[in-house]
Amino acid sequence: MKLRGIGVGAMMYGLGYGYARPDFSATDIELAPDGTVTIWNGASELGQGLTTLLCQLVAQELGIPYEDTFIISADTGRTPDAGPVSASRSTYVQGNSAIKACRDLKGPLSELAGELLKVDPDRLIYKDGLVQDQEDPNRSISFHNLAGEMHKRGRRVRGSGYHNITTADVDPETSQGDAYASYAWASQLAEVEVDTEMGLVTVLRLASATDAGKAINPKMVEGQIEGGAVQGLGFALMEEMKVEQGEFKNAKLSTYLIPTAADVPMVEPLIVEVFDPTGPYGAKGVAEPATIPTAPTIFNAITNATGKRVRSTPASPERVLRLLGKLEEEEEETQLTFEDMPYPEP
Amino acid sequence: MTGDKQALQKEKLIVGTPQTLRETDFDPVGKSVVRKDVIPKVTGKAIYAGDLHMPGMLIGKVLLSAQPHALIKGIDISAAAAVPGVKAVLTAQDIPGENVFGIAIPDQQVLADRKVRFIGEPVAVVAAEDAFAAEQAVSKIRVEYEPLPAVFNPIDGLKPGAPLVHEKGNILYHTKVRKGNIEKGFDEASVIVENIYRTAGQDHAPIEPEAGFSWIDAEGVLNVFTSTQYAFRDRRQIAVVLNLPMNRVRVANMTMGGGFGRKDDVTTEILVALLAWKTGRPVRLVYTRHEAMLTQTHRHPTYVRVRTGANKEGRLTAMEGVIYGDTGAYSSLGIFVIKKMALHLGGPYYYPNYKSDSFSVYTNNPIYGPFRGFGVLQAAVSHEGQIDELAEKLGMDPLEFRLKNCLRPGLSFSTGQVMTEACGIGATLERLQQYMVENGLSFERPQEVSA
Amino acid sequence: MDENNLVKMTLTVNGEEVSMMAKGGRRLLDFLRDDLHLTGSKEGCGEGECGSCTVLLDGHSVLSCLTPMERAIGRSVVTIEGVGSPTNLHPVQAALLDEGGVQCGMCTPGMVISAIDLLQRNPDPTVEEIIEGISGNLCRCTGYKKIIFGIQHAAEELRSSGRTGMVKEATR
Ligand code: FES
Ligand code: FES
């Protein structure tokens, strides 16, 4: 028999490290005489698209084409220390430091542009390759020419940005306090089909509503959401380190199975944008939020289909058959009782 | 490139420049501009750490512990060192500085000295002229172990008389979260559900196994090119182990084949640097998939007991939970992963009364550390199970129940922190409601489908 | 190094004749990466599970980590380096780029080769056939969706311009 069900799941995630762990970033940028910009940032590109994102932010801030940016990343011999890449903090912290570097460079840039255009530097905006007076758009100089003039006059052409979101620590006895600089949010919906003879769970549909604050690069956000959900699906249904007497028994890709293209649905990313005033252009990280709710979402769909609750990962065919009462022997873990796990005293 | 090859390329199929490259991208924020790193990646030109080579390069290989908990009585490297082509066989004794590292607290040995604490802990490392000689040498190292009693589960690890993984005791960290009055909260509840949840260990399985490359440049700077989530922390830790000033060590990240948290920790970096420093030659150390899975970190297995109460109106009144997290033989980020789990055990909902405890416990299992989701993923298995079950018991729609209880600006998290306007949980849940309408989905419908 | 173990490797790699003495008894993947320095083919597992080492041997995809190097003697090998160049992308490469099917890129070379192998056998694949065609290629980053759509678009692009038999051209 095949049973279908729908389930939902949700999560919140404190962004960054919290509780007084150092949480900062630094970015340097430099303007060449031809108007192109080089960015140095010490954070790693893991494949998530951080270097692209930083180039987008710098191009946006300076009003120059994205193609005119180039980035050098994560090299202690060349870049400033920008902290680790983890905790879904990169968009948030690295992004803010890149914006601050641009604003730092805009100081001397606006000063010279103001002199040349005879305009108050505070009135200048950077857009479409021009630096122009926002009240009189005819007064403008191309970014490219301004870059050349900066070099000719020996002005400062380098900018630095530093952003620090290190929080105070929470109370050691109660953990009360402002733990994180900001929080990320996501909810997912799954539809599953459970084969009650084989115990096999097929995910037919996986929709992921993830709050990106602002999607700086929508395709990359979708990529994080789709890939994150598939890692979550692996955790939900197939992935399990079998550790016996300390030995990781299935430590090979032939025995530790991760999802293939044939195991996954076409994840539907539903990007939600709740502006975060503390993020760059309102943005925040999505990498972890996209992974977190998937397993319980699938488990709740299994419950909707079968009436049975999955409380151990993964929901492998064996475990599902056991839940459905079709396999006799008990699992070791389900023999854990409340007595084994007392709540500590207040 | 030869003339022939150029001619060949001209003949090849071409569709021209991709769409996204043709636009001039002013105002790129909000646009799916083409990634900066994608052309090298689609053409195979991107250089990953394991792709590096240099004239005179040696190949590194590591010997991993075969015992979960044992004293090292002796290591005989003589046969290994005699293999032709072998240039170095290093053990703990050969470390010039401190034999210690660790992402949060330095409790891990670079090469096991006197004692091993998990299967997969590096015991010796070899550099040889080629992979074949390196493998041979590793297979000829003889380690004499004296097995010790071991502990393989965090609940057992807390029992009196449990074997000690580290002298300071098996509790790495105990987090307490206390908000409101838990007794009162459960008194107000008309429905209470209580369960045990268990999550298994998960391997990150980035398609690129850990790899590093090291050499000494003309100025005497020790260079390490690697696949890392934090080059600067690697540099600090390498310098301490090699007893070098930090500014004489350079760590650069190459194109990375995925990390997902695992490469936040030191992987090959210290070992490959040690080999280059000792031999004076460039060295490449690339883990096989099996080695990487044994020796690197994974997602913490957890055991959770939790009870959650709601009143007749369907509002959450209290949550109480206890978490046992298996951090394995060394701490890695085990303090913070399991701490974060305690804070997030209730999920994105408002609880006036909240109490949780989490224990991050050492065992003789593989090391568990940071992995995309960082404890919150394990917490979600519990809180979403609890919430769903409460909705069912109260006869409420699962989405409505979540919307009724989710955090909103002005409401407080488990730590008492008050949510700001950037509280998006309601918006994501409403997006799912809309999605269900758009797709004609409902929680109540015939479950059975014809096979 | 065992001098007796040298073999003469005569073959075509990415359209170029290669003829050299090399240490035998290794995998084709090692010969390509270590001897020819063609490091575009990756080693994700070394046991035939991940597909990141996929190359074309006489036009058909093989896992170079499971292929003895001697098996390539007298034959034609195409690696990712022989597929397209930065200014001259192959339709599959261009489509993966456009669609966003590349994150860390570690699976990408093998994925591109498998897709080419599929499209030369089946110029108009269904989504199910694409999934089957790449089910031996693991990707830990993307969730596969953008890769699948990318391959679908590449197939459309090729058909609309009336081109098939790519491998014959690419390996000529
Ligand atoms: S390296 Fe050949 S299949 Fe994984
Ligand atoms: S893009 Fe990273 S493995 Fe596929």
C-alpha cells in the first residue's frame, strides 16, 4: 500500500556566533586609474558565492558595473582577517564590511568630485558609472575619469571597512541576554509517499520558504535553499554514521549514502524578504536556515500519511517498517527511558 | 598551446557567450549576475588544493589510530623509514612547538602522544617521493597499543565511574537556560506532550576530501595552500605547533570543493606544514575519502528528552528539555554546537516559561563538530515533532498552530532577547499557507493512493 | 620507482597525440592528473561512487578512478580541459553557468562529461532521463535541480541549432 501525507516544519537560527565570541569582518578595496576596483577580503569562498556577493555589493555602492570588480579572498599574505566562514554570517558580516570599505573610499572620492564639480560632497550620488549631484544631475563626472584624476593628484584610493557584531555574553547560569546580533527564519512543506510494504519514503514535493532579508543574488539564494534542503533530506531519510565501539563502520561513499539526483524532488524555493535593517541592503544568511527544518518537515509528512511519529533519524526503510509494526525487534535507542535522561535540578 | 590545439578549439561546438555575461550589470544588487568563480569551474581550470604540484614535491600520507582508547607503548618507524623514497616519518616527538590545537579550546593532539582517544586520530605522518612509497611506509609503521576502557555514548559518559576520555572529566560543557517559572507554566497547560528524540551522526561529505599543500618560499616563509573556512585561524595554530612567529606563516585558501562546517576546523594544514618544514621540500597531503571520514569532524549525534505544554486556547505555556550531545574525543566546536542547541530547543515560538539543559560530553567516538545547522538542526527534530503533536492533540491545523505561537516583534526568545522588526517566521509560515492554496493542498485528505 | 614497471602510453588526449613512458599499474585518473597535469578531473571517492573523475574514452563516459591507465593505450580520452574554453564554452558548460548549476564546482567536470555522454546518446532527453544520466554523479551543494535544468536547456540549444554528435566533433 502507498500512503501520502503533507507536513510542515519551521525554524529560527541565531546568526553569527553570539555570547561574546569574536564576530567581525574586514574588507579593503582599491581603485585603479581606469576605474576598476579590487577587493581584498579574508573570508573563504566555499562554493556558496560569497566572492560574487561582495563584488555585487561593492559595484552597487560605487555605482560601477559588476564586471569592473575583482576580488582576492582568504589569504593571510594578502587579505585582511575577516573571521571564519560559518554560522551563516558571511552575507551579514562580510557584506557590511564591504559596504563600509566603499563608504570609506567615497570620502576622498566625493571630496575631489565636489572640488571638480563645485558641489557639496554630501550631495553626490554614485550611479550608472557616474558621480553626480543629486539635485542637478547635469553636474556629473564619470567614475572612470574621477578615478584617473584621483591618481593624478595623489589622493587616497584605498578604502577599509571593519564590521564587528560581537555580542555581550549571556548569563552563565540562566543564558539570559541578547545572545545573537540577528536571527534567520525558515519554514518548509513536504509531501511524501510511504510504501508500507518496503518502508520506503519518497519525497514528492519540498517547498522551502526562507527569509533572505533581501536576496542580493536570487539564483544563489535559490541554490542555497535547494542544496540545503537536499542535505536535510539526506539527514532525514538516508544518512547515518554507523559507529560501533568507536569505529565509523560505513566510512566510505559506497556504504555511507548521500542523495543522488534520483533520490530528490525538485525543491521549490520560496524566497521571503523581511528587511533586516542591520544587514547589507537588508540581507541575511540563508545557508543553514535552508537545511534545518527539512528533516522534521518530512517526519511530520510521514505522520500525516501513516499516523506514526518518527523520533529518530534517519527514517530509513527499516525504521519505518518498525514504526508500522512490520518488523519485530526493538531498536536499542528506543529502549532509552525517561529515567535514563533526568531533567537537571532548577 | 600548440597551433593544432588552437585549430581544434575553433572547430568545437560553440554557443557563444552565456546570456548573463552579455548584460552590463549596473545596480547588481537583487540580480542573478554570473558568479565570479564560475568560468574556471565549468572549464576545469579552477585550482583546488589537491591539484597543486611543484618540482621536487613529496607526497604526504597519514597513519590513523586503529584504537578508540589506548595508551601508546611504542612506535617503531624503522621499517617505514627504510622504504626507498621515504623522506620523513614523523611522530609526536618530532613536533618543534606545542603538540596541540583546537578551534575553541586547544585539547587536541596534532600527532597522538602516549594516548589515542578515537579511531582515526593521526599517530604518524610520512612524506615520500611518490604515493606508492608513502603508502608502503605508512603500512610499515608499528604501533604498540595498550587498550583502555572506553565510552561510546554521552549518557554512559556521565555515569559515575565511566572511563575518562580526558583527565578533567567527560563533561565538556553544561548549558543552562532558565526563563520564567517552569512549574507555573506546566500548571497552566491543558495538554502536555513529552518524548525522547534521537539524531544520528551525519558526515558532511563535501565532494572534495581535505587537501593541503605546503612549501617554504625564498624568504623562508612557510606557505600552506589549502581548503579552509578560516585561513587566519589555521595560521595561528600552525605557528604554535611549528614554533614559528605567526607572520612567518602564510595560509591561503584555494578553490574549495565544499566545506559545510567541517573545514572550519584544522584538517590537513598542520600536518602538511610539519612535513614541508622538516623536509624542506614542497609537500602535498590529500586525504582519501575513507581517511577524511575517519579523521575529520561530523554532525553531533544527540539524545533529547523534552516536554512541552499548551493551554486550551492553543498557546504554548512551557517547555522543559535536556540534551545529551556526543562531542566525540575532542571538543572541536562541541561547546557551542550543543549550547546553541539548548537555546534553540524550543524553535521559533514564544514560550513564557522555558528551561533547558544541554551536556556536551566527551566519548571515544569520532569527533563531532560544526556542520551546517550547528545544533539547531538537531533541535528542530525535537521542536517540530513536539509542535506537530500538540497541534494534533488540540485538534488544530498545524500551520495555524504555528502561526498562533510563533515569535513576533516584541516577543522574547529563550534567552529573553526581544525580537525586532526583522522577525520573519510569520512571513515564511504565511508563504506556506499561500503555497498550499495555490497548489490545492490540504492536511485532511485521503491518504491512500492506488499502488 | 620500479624501472621495470614503465609502460609506453600512446594515446590521444583532448585531440593531442601523447606518447611517453610512464609508471604503469596506476589508474587513468592518476596518469591524467599527475603525469599530464590535467587536474580538471577530480577524485571525490576513488571507488566509483561519486562520478567526479568521469572522462570520455573513445567517446563514452568512464570513471577514470576505476580505469587502469593501460586501458587507454591507443584510444582517445577527453577530459574537461578538452571540452570548452573560457571564451568558447560548450553548450552544457554555458547552460550550467546560466542556470546556476555550479557552486563549489568539484562535481562540475564530471557532471559536464556525463551530460555530454547523455546528450550524444539521447539529444532530447526527458527530465527522468537526465536524472538517470547523472545519477552516478554526486553533488553535495546544489540539490541537482539547477544542473538538471541546465542540461535540459543545453539539449534544447543543441537541437535548435541542429547540432548533435558532439563527442565526435569534440574528440576529432
Ligand atoms: S573518484 Fe571516481 S567515482 Fe569518485
Ligand atoms: S557544486 Fe559542489 S559538489 Fe556539486
